[in-house]
Amino acid sequence: MHQLLKKLNYKDQSPVLLLNLPPELADFEKYVQTVTEVVHSLDEVEKPQFALFFVTQLQEIEHIAQALQGRLEGDVILWFVYPKGTSKRYKCNFNRDTGWASLGSLRLESVRMVAVNEDWSALRMRRVEYIKVLTRKFGTLSEEGKEKLKS
């Protein structure tokens, strides 16, 4: 299995949604296509189970959050992949700690971060009901996440 897929907790979900994949990751996409079906738009999958959303603008996160309303079931694996602060090729108007508020309405919380390459970091968002222990003291996005911190 491709090392990146392994880091991203891929477990045979199909299809894999790759939204706005940058050109330098074309080889990664080719590998994924040997393992499962790949789609490139939320319009192509009713209930995504495994997705990588490459985003560089806050508006993209907000648009994706709106498009996902009512479409998440089970313990979906959603990764928001954004430029590292040190990237020389890409810039964005948010960071690891800011810009994710619109995902709170989906009951999503950030649970893990991995490096994709020298330019991109991936932040996993998970539905609160599937998080056993929420340990962060700040940056909770959803009301359910805030309640979970209290208990």
C-alpha cells in the first residue's frame, strides 16, 4: 500500500474522493486508481466515506461544509489538506488553528494531522460521536465537542 494512504487510515473505502488534487500528486492519484475508484467532485458521490479536500482558501472550506450537510454517515474519513506555513509554492488564508469553524455544524472535530509532503499538511476531521476521548482544551468546533470536553 502507498505510504501516504497508510498514514491517512485508508481501509478499502470506495470511492476515494480527491478534490482539487495538485499536479505534483498525480502519481499518488495513479496509485489510488489501481486500488479503488477515484472521483473528483462531491457531485459524484452521495455519501463520501474517504475524502481528501485540497484547500487554500477559507471559502473552499465553507463551501465543502455546506455541500456535506446531511451527507455524512458513520465514521467517515475526511482529510482537509492545506499548505504548510513553510510552503514556497502555495499560500492559504487560514492555518491549523483557524478557519475550520464552518465544520462544527457537521459535528466534526480535528483529531489528527499528518504531513503529505513538503508543501501540504492534512488535518483529519472526525464526527464527534466516534471520538472516544477529546483532549483539546481549545479550538473545539462543535457544540457536541464542547459538551464532550466537559464530561
